[in-house]
Amino acid sequence: MSRRFLRGLTAALAMSAIGAFGAPQPAAAAGQTITVWWNQGFYPAEDQAFRQVVADWEKKTGNKVDLTFYNGSDLPSKIISAMTAGGVPDICYVDNGDFLLLPQAVWNGKVDNVTDVVDTEKSEYSSAALAAANMYDNVSHKRAYYGVPLKQQALHYFAWAPMLEKAGSKPSEIPKTWNAFFNYFAGMQKKLRAKGMRVYGLGYSLATKDSDSTYLFNQTLVDYGGAGIVTPDGKLHIDDPKIHAAAVKALTFLTTPYKEGLVPPGAINWGDPDNNSAFYAKQIVMTPNATISIPVAVMDHKDEYYHQILTLAPPLGPDGKKVTSLVSVKLAFIPHGAKDVAAAKDFLKYLIQPAHIDAYLKAALGRWLPVMPSLVKSDPFWTDPSDPHRPVATRQELIDPTMPWFMSFNPAYADVNAQQIWGKAEANVMQGGMTPEAAVNQAAKEITAIFAKYPVPAGK
């Protein structure tokens, strides 16, 4: 990582950071017990990092936390069931909650307002974090902060350097332009199979479940010019010819390699961990992934982490310009009906103090990036030039062009994700024999019907 880049990164973050670390917040009365449901981490260090925050808060306040970790695939349905039948915890956090759950729950009046929590560190948060947390409750007819931003993710690309070398290439030869970049990895498949290796060039997640496939399609939609599918006023523009064309191009781009045998056949069934597993098994040369969990999970294997696994900056987009990355902000929330809201808010205020949230994300080995720009400016962990992965992700998510996800503008898009509309469109092309044009037309009808259920008032 060049010193010039690190100086530029520090300067840019200095300009974007506002305020200093927030002062500690007063604790709730001692003797309280709060129930917390938390998404199980991808590796043990994530869970241990959160346990440490819990232990520190318990020691400081004299309160207790009844903490349960749940598999991320199971937790959304468990939360929805609790909201429907009663018996909600005091705090929930689920990795894909912003994709599948939280905006709709806020719309339906199922989540408590946490503006007083967010306000304690509001000056520290990025604009994307605040936009993601600011949602509309159609019961109270109020827009407010209903989620507490903790961390963020974007889509990154990973490849095996030894595979490139075995194919007669090297990392410095990876192209920087759109078609050349992806054609390069497709070409690696042919070269490696000629050497007797049963590998696939591209590890695209193309399933109708979990969030990796959702992330991949929507980022590709943005790459092809579809960023305006939902505008900040909450309006849908799926019928705009430019957006329609972008969707057709994105669908064609992702499904054609699958039909050509450049993506593993099982990718149509991959859950979020499965492309990681296929990568570690060296079944694929390159895969997109929505965090840097792929290298971080093998950090103890020094040669793999520092020399074999590559974290790549995105290629220039199809238009020849830098792509705009969709940044997904991860939010903790308090379900309506929680038994001890005061203590829950006290815990969240403690967690998001900059020193505490930075320690938590670092202890989780940097899989997620901060949503407070000052942390990246002040803590060299995030820009360490000796690390081949974190600085690449930091630049992409905090310096290069980014935008919030579409559900930040209208909760209807979270329903689009939950119903896997675009994943079904991919399946219609890959397995159902539809043309991309016909699949997009069908998806557009379904998306339009979903948006009709979420008429966000003008100015809200």
C-alpha cells in the first residue's frame, strides 16, 4: 500500500471527521438484566469481541446481559415471530437485518425510536450511516432514528495468487477495466483445467436465499447505471428505460457465465458462507464477497493471509469510471415491547462510544469497517500499510464513491430483498429458460406491486 495513498486517505478522513470521541454516558440503575439476541460471527473472534463489550458494560454498570448468539440465516425469522407473538428481547442485531427485516418492522411500528442513542455520537457518524438509520414509521407517521449504526460493508473481490501463477500469470497483470477484469478470471479457468485442476474462474453467489446474492446483483445493477432505481424521495423508477436497461445488463452479466460453466453449478444454492468455503477449498479462482471475511478468517495462516489471498479494488465500471459502492450499514435496534428500554439504550450508548466500537471492530479482526470516519483517521489499524486487505477495503468504503442501499429511501426495497425478487429473476434465466429481458419485466411487475404497499409521504 503506497505512502501516498495513506497520506491521501488520512487527509480525506480528517476533512470528513467531525467532533471528538464522545464522553461516557451515565449508566442505568444497577441490577437490571437485558436480553440480547446477536448474530453469530463468521469466526470465533467476532463473538468473543462482543462478549468482551458485554463483560465491560456489566462490570461498569452492575447490570447483566442475557446474551444469545443465533445463526444469521435463522435469526430474522425468529425476530419476526417474536414481534408477532410477543416475547421480544431488549436488543436485536442481525447481519442482514437491513436487507430483510428492519425497515419493514419500523414501517409497521414494531421498533422503538432510538434517536436519543444515536444523538450521543451523531457528529461522529458518516452521512451514509445516518441515512441508513433514519426510517419512517407508518404507524406514528414519523421519521426518526430507529437503528443504531455499528459497522458497514461493501462488495469486495478476492482471488488466489498461487492459482494465477500456476496459470502463467501474476497479480500485477490483473486488468483494471470492467470486461477485461472478469474475462481475465474466466480465462484462468481454461488455463488451469488444461493443467488438470477442476476449478471455476468465477465464484458468483446466485441463490434465492441469504444476502450475498442480493448484494452481488444490486451492486452489479449500480455498476451498469441502475443506481437511481429508488431515489432519496422514496420513489421507484423501475420503468425508467435507463434503469430497465441496467437491470437487463446486470442479469445478463451474472447469468451468462453460469450458463457457460464458468461458475460452480452449486452456486444457485449457496448461502452466505458457501462462496467462502468454495474459495478456501480452491474450487474457484475469484469471488466477490460483501465483507473481507475471506482473508480475515485465515489471518492465523500467515502465508495465505499476507501472500496468497488477494483483496482487489473493483475494476472501473462499464462506463470507464470508478464504480459507486453500495454501503450497507449494520444496525442494532430495540423491538417495540422490550422489557427494559432504559438499560438497553444505556448499553447501546456505551457500545457506540468511539473508543468502545473501535475496540470491538478491531477485536473482531476488521471484518467490518467503521461507520465513524474519525476512527479510521485516528487508528492506524485500518490503514496499516503492512496489511494487504484492510486498506483496500477502507479506501473503497470511505474514500471512493459510495451510496446508501435503496431501503434507506423506502422500506419496500427491503421487501424486494426479502422476497428474493432479483434472485428469482436469475433463476428464471439460468433454470427457467427466460430471456433476461423477460425476467426483468416479470421482476419489475413484482417490485412495482411491493412498492404500492409502502407509500412513503412526500418529504418523509
